[in-house]
Amino acid sequence: MSSKPVLLGVLQVKELSILLVTIAAGIYFTVTSGAFNSPDNYQTIAQYVAPWSIIAAGQVMLLICGEIDLSAGFVFTLAPFTMMQFFVNGWPLWLALLGAIAVSTLVGLANGMIRTVLGIPSFITTLGMAFLLQGLVLIISNARPVAAPKGSGVLEVFGGARWTEFLWAVGVVVVMQVVLSATRFGIHTQATGGNPVGAAESGIPVNRVKVVNFAITSTVAGLAGILQGTRVGSYDPTNGGFTTMFFAVAAAVIGGTALLGGSGTVAGAFLGALLLGIVFDGFNLTGVSANAFNVVLGAAILGAMVLNVTLIVVRKRAGSRERT
């Protein structure tokens, strides 16, 4: 029996490699830092991972269908301030929260409509939206943090209680992975990115799929912003932005999502976020400069892209051999 099919099958499990690297990183920092392996530090890592993985869950869907949302980090920043605007104007807190999520969804719909109706590339569309939202946040907040409401059962569920932010992250990842792998919409998303012309000719509403995925990305970004700010106890207009967005995209890419579209998993993005969280936390504990983390992050993204392209080439060659 040839070992090539077995090897090919192992290579196709992208999550396996990132899982092994994540475990290795955890073991390394456990050995090098006594403070790493403790319940309090686990919670610290979870606080890093939660917002990145929630936003990455949406970004994966967009990247798979060949698009990207650079404004997600600013939806993350805007949502809690939108909620507070509704709340101080007399809305019940639970309704204000739903209103903020709805506004986040509308931002995504706007991005999607501009991209599909006007044909403007998503990079340009969402970059413009990012700066627009950044300005709105600074105007609404007067460039000052706002304290989160206290004593609310609603906010206890949405980030206020211990571990709730991370539990929301796990829930979002599970739901989005099921949507991607076990629903018609998920199949349409993969087809849209893998072969948009063929998908359209087969009757898949390509533009509608993209618009919905833009809306999903903004919705989960808004949710992540509310969860994060509520956990911290205040909503900061300088939080989020491009930094949070790029960490989410990095988690998706490191987790095996192809920037060219057509393949990826939400579970892989979660593992990518977990690896970033472990390394970021481990570097802090061991006193390594933040500049070194950027080096590791850049190397990880480049390595993931090289591995992704290599897998695509291997699959194409294997397919060609099977046909001949």
C-alpha cells in the first residue's frame, strides 16, 4: 500500500499542524515560566483569545468567499458606544444591546451592498468604512472612555461574569463552524470563493452570499466589542481598530484559511487565535519584548500562507494524477 494517499490525507488536515504547534507553545511556556500554568493565567489567555476568535469566525466566512472586512475592528469599537447612546436615551438595556447589534449588522450590509452593487473591491470599501466608523466613535464618545452599566443581569451574561466572554467565543465558533460545514449556505460560501463563475452559473446567488457574510462579520464584531468592554468595565474609543481586526485575520490565516478564497475552517481560526494568545501571554510572562511577538506573528502568517499554497499545489497534482 502506497504511503502517498495517507500522507496527502494528513496534509489536508490543516488544523492538526496548528494544534500541534499550539500544544508545543503551551508546553514551552509552562516549562519556562512558573506563572503560566495557573487558573488566573488561563483566564488571561482566554481574554486575549475571545475577541480575536469571535471576529475571526466572521472573517473566515468572508475570506472563504474571496472578500475581507477591514472595518470589523471599528464595528467592535462602535457597538458598545451605540448601546450606551440607546441606553442613556431611555431604552431598556437589553433592547439597547440588541439595537447596537442591529446597527453593527447594518454596517455589514452596507459594506456588502457597496461591494456587490457598485463593484468596489472589499479592501477599498471596508477601508473607507473603517475610517468613517473611527470618526463616528470619536464624535459619539468625545474621545473619552465611558463606564459600563453596573448591576445588570443582562451585562453579566454579555461579558460581565467570569469566563462569559470566552464562553460566547466558543459558542460563536461552534455555530459558525456548523453553518460553514453542515448547511447549504456554507457550501455556497465555499463555492463562491472557490469558483465564483461556476457557482453563479450553477444558480448560487453569489452576491447575496457575500452580502450575508459581510453582515455576519459585522454582527459578531459588534458582539465582541460589547463583550470585551463589559468585561473590562468601560468602553474605550481607542480599543479595537485595525489592531484587533488584523489579529482576527491573522488567526484565520494561521488557522488555514486561504486569502485567495475557497477553503478554511472556523475551528482552525479558533486554534490560530489560541496560539496567538498563548504566545502573546507567554512573551509577557517571560519578559520578551513586544517587538519579538510581531516577528513571530509575521513569521507565522508567512509560514501559514506558504503551507496553504503548498497544500493547494499538492492537491492539484494529486487530482491530475487521478484523472490520468
